[in-house]
Amino acid sequence: MTTQMRSIVQNMPKAELHIHIEGSLEPELIFALAQRNGVKLAYQSVEELRAAYAFTNLQSFLDIYYAGASVLLKEQDFYDMTMAYLQRAKADHVRHAEIFFDPQTHTARGVPMADVINGIHRAATEGPISAKLILCFLRHLSEEDALATLEAALPFREQFIGVGLDSSEVGHPPEKFARVFARARDLGLHLVAHAGEEGPPAYIETAVDLLKVERVDHGVRCLEDPALTRRLAALRMPLTVCPLSNTKLRVFDQMKDHNLLDLLDAGLVAMVNSDDPAYFGGYMNDNFVAVFDALPLGLAHAHQLARNSFEASFLPAQEKQKYLDEVDTYFSAFNVV
């Protein structure tokens, strides 16, 4: 990638639609919150904890992830974590973020739902960029637990715009959560779900047909099923792709093996996101630089990825158009229309 291309992708306006806020906890903040809350960590220093971030598989990542989450006990902790992410996103020219959060990770430890949602929402309201919240269900837990979580969150209904489905994908197909998604749909919430990362293309189909999702998170394995690929392209179903995450978790062995360009060539509404940036090696611009360095992506692809990110957002039409116009104006300086 040329120096100019690097500058273009770093400075272009973009939206982030696949960010787990608990996955943005940097070791320094984990230690600061542990000290503030009197939580004893299994690591002696920031350096030792950061070294542990060199995990080898999904389970070793989840072990570190949940250890990090253990320091989140009070509303202010959730606020501080979210504000740190929003400031980092602004530095990467992210204009709008739709933030995933996992209440079950916290309520299971006795943290009140109010502290989780109010802390994250307050930061989203006061932060330097536009931000909305999406409540995610942990798919390795039961649907009953997910239904109870949704009901417990309803007093805060105005503070989140949608629901999602995350955590361990294999063995937990989307249809396991059909009832809770139907309930969320009745409540007028937006619907998204992780599918087709670890799990097979059939999970993507089920997420679309049974859960009625409006976006597929990851979705990179859709190309294994040509008929599904054509259908997703015809539906203009967004795929929130996370390149560094995909290589860190060995969905692709190396970035040069990533299928982002193939997804775009197939007419899919793919975009770049950071997933769990503190753990997977980088925030938005780190992902863009990594994938543009490894693949033959050019100016037109950058323009398309930026447009896709806003087009796939749940922003009101007028606001969405404002950002799309900003993207087009930015790229007009480089003779891209």
C-alpha cells in the first residue's frame, strides 16, 4: 500500500458497526479499574497482562476477556471504558458507532443491569462521536436466560436500539434464539446476529430466515455457498467483517488469505470493523491498514467500504445521507465518484 493510500483509509470518514465494548478494555484501564474497585488480578503488571493477550485460540481469548470484565463493577467503570473507546474511535475518523454490550457477563456477577446500561449510554451520549447501543445475548447460555435478560433491560428500552447474538457460535445455531428475537422484533428493536464466522453458511441462512436479522455480523463463510452469496447480494444484507479478528482467531491463517475483496467482488455489502480491538491487535485504522496492505484493494474499494459502513447503519435516513455525502465529498478529491 502506498503512503497516500494509507493516509486516505486512515483519514476517511467511517462508521463502526461491530465493536464489543468489553473487548475495548486495554490492560492499563483494567489495572486502573482493578485498583479502584479492589479486584485482585492474576497478573502482576500491565506488561504481564498484555503478554497474555497473545492467546492461541478462542477459549484462551475468552478466558482473558472474562478476566478483564471482572473489574467492571460500577456505572462509572462502564462509562470510563466506553468513553475511552469513543475517544480512540474519533482519532480513527469514526463518525458513528453502534456498540455491542453483553449484560449477562455482568449481571451474572451481581452487577445491576442499570449500572451496565446507564454507564455505557451516558458515555455514548456525552462522547465525541455519534454512538448507539445494541444489547447482545450470549449464545452459549440458554434462550430462557436471554429472554430474562431482555425483560430485565426493558426499563431502559430507550437507551438501546437493537439486540444481537454473540459468543461461541459452533453448537449454538441461530434458531436456538428464535423466540427472544421474535420478542425483540415485536418491541421494534433492530436485529443483528453473529453468523458464518466459526459456524457454517447454514447459520447465516437461519439468522436471516428465522431471526429476521437486518445485518449479519462476520458472515465471511457465505462464499462457501454460492446460492446464499447471490441471495445476500440481492437482499443487500450487510456483513460486518472484522479482518484482524478473523486472522487472530484463525478463520483465515494470514491476512493475505482473507476474503474481503472476494466479498466485495460478489456484490456484498461488506465493511471493516474492529470486533474486540484491545485483544485482536487494533482499532479501525489498524484493521484498514492491515487488510489494504495484504490485499490488492484500491481507492474504489476504500470508497465502497466507507459508504457501506454508513449505508448499513441504523441511523435515520437524513443523518445517514449526511454521512454518505461526507464520504463522497472526501473521495471526490481523489477523482472517485
